[in-house]
Amino acid sequence: MAEPVPEPAVWEPLSEGVRRTLELLLDGPSELHRGLRAQIPYAEMRDSDCSCPCVYLRVATEALADAPTGSGLRPVASAPLLAVDGSYDGEATLFAYDGVLEDLQFCDWEDHGPGPRPLWEWLGPRYA
């Protein structure tokens, strides 16, 4: 019996929650943040098969300059995840690869999840 062929990844427009989360994580005034924010309207997402609301990102970059992140995969922004009661619940980290948005990870260590709140409301203050 032949092995089933996996379905190709389905890329879709950014959800409202992911878009607003990216905007909050990239709200700084640096050239890096401005460059990555400019990519948001051109970004698409797909699920990462993680139990947390992590997503892979891709950007149609033909008309955009790469942001000054350096080469390779690097974290470019992060913030703590806060439970409804304000307690620490994990970390949100945004990664870029060679200056292009790549991966938004939510490490929900306490496994509380955002609950009924939108993703961006789960973020604590962004790290500088």
C-alpha cells in the first residue's frame, strides 16, 4: 500500500489576530521595526501544527527591501504572554530570516492559552 501524499501547505491572508499581534510586536521606531512593519501587508500565514497559536509567515518581497536583521534566522521582537489574571504564562517571539518575516511563535508554558481574548490582548509589554 502506498504512503499517503501529504497535502501541500495552505497559505492564507493574515488573520486579524496575527496582523494586530505583528503590529504590536513591531511598534518600535527602529529601522528594523519599520522595515518589518512594511512587510505586514504583503505577508501570508499558515499553521505550524503546534498546539499553541504559532504560525509560519511568508512575504511577497519582490517590491520590498529586506529589513536589517542580518543573515539567517533571528528573533526580532518578543513580549511576555500574560494570563487573564495578569500572571506570566509564556513568551511570544517573532523571527525573521535574512530580513524577511518568517515565524511567529507562542510558547504557552503554563498551557492557559489566550482563552476568549484576541491574540494581541495576550501580549504583555514588548521587550526593547
